[in-house]
Amino acid sequence: MADPGDNDGPVGALGWLKRVWNAEGGFIAFVREIVSAVAIVVLVGGILFGVSGVWPPMVAIESPSMEPHINTGDLVFVTEEHRFSGDNAVTVDGSSTGVVPFQVAKEDEYKTFSSYGDVIIYEPDGNEFETPIIHRARFWVDSGENWYDKANKDYLNGAQNCQELANCPAPHAGFITKGDNKVENDRYDQVAGLSEPVKPSWIIGTAKFRIPYLGEIRLLLKTITAGPIGTTPAQIGGGAGLVAP
């Protein structure tokens, strides 16, 4: 009669886990590799979310509106706007927006992505169902403000006064925004009709750094699952800095 202890097979849960861990081939090894890969992705995602405070913490850039500082196909790391915010962020009713716009940043020599001020990701007109836009905050306007004299006249589409501008006087307080691409984005978003002044509540986060080309993988997957990129009205009509979560 065989000795009950003379058994090379796994005993209990610990033995089973040991067998899975040491398997060198076959179905068990395949499952182990899949589980390990998923666990690593979940761990990295959790760490990135913990640092950024927003989900997803990485977005893929779909259009050239922020070139040459952020390019189509870049993967951009995004943080909640109050995290790691620069000095002199705009304050509203005693609370910081976490965003330093171009005009303020220029005085303090505060730069992100090779130019002054923060690059923000926001929901156009606060619509969560529209593809977010990633553009630079240029300056803040108060509700009812005539912001014509505050603006760079090169970005006003030839308007000679506030009455000739869309969103002037400002329908509400918010940021005037614009893409860095001087060719395709020669007007403020609020002049081009992409969005009203951006309320702080519409801001998803601020861009911190980019990884060139890595976003192409996300964009390819989107093309496969949802059709060619560039077919939505916002992408055709605005030249906006669109992102794919």
C-alpha cells in the first residue's frame, strides 16, 4: 500500500499555486501569463490614477492643433488641475482654479510644453458627450466682461470690437483658450465657435508631459472599433486638439 505522504502532486491551495507558478508550458502557463499581464496593467493604472487624480490619466492626441508642442499620436499624461498647479493660478471667489493662463504665466516665466501657461483638457460647452479638447488657457474673463482689449488681435478673426466677436461680452466667467498651432488654430476657441469661455467645472485636468508616438496605438484601436478618425462634426469643423480616453 502506498504511503499517503509519498505524493509529489500539489497538496491544498498552496500546492496548486506552486504548480501554476512553476508551469513551463501548456494551458496553465498561458493562463498565468495572461493573469500576470492583467495584474501589471491594473497595478500601473492604479499608480497613475493615484498620481494624476483623473481617469484615464493618459490620453491620445487626435489632431495637430497643439503642434509643434504636442503632436498627433502623442500620449499625454493628465493630472487633476489642482495637483502640481503653478503659482498664481486664477482664483475665483477665494478658490483656486489650479490653472495659470498664458497672460499671467508670461509675467512669471512659467512654461509648460515650451510656451507660457497651462494646457488644459476640457469639455466643450461643458458637454460630457463631446470629445474633450486639449488647448492652452490664454486668459480669464469675468461674466459680462468686454474682453476685446485684453485679447491678442491676431486671434480675433478680424473683429474690430466686442460686438463683432462671438462670446463677447462674456456670457459667463471662464477661460479663453486656443491651440498652439498658428496655421490651423489662428483664432481663440471662443471666436471659432468651439466653446464658450471654459468654466472651471468643465476642466478635466491639465497636461503635464507627452510620450511621442505611443498614442498611435490607442488611435489605431479606435479606428478599428469605431471607424476612421476625423469623421465627427467637431473634428471636421474645429481643428480642435481632440483626445481619446
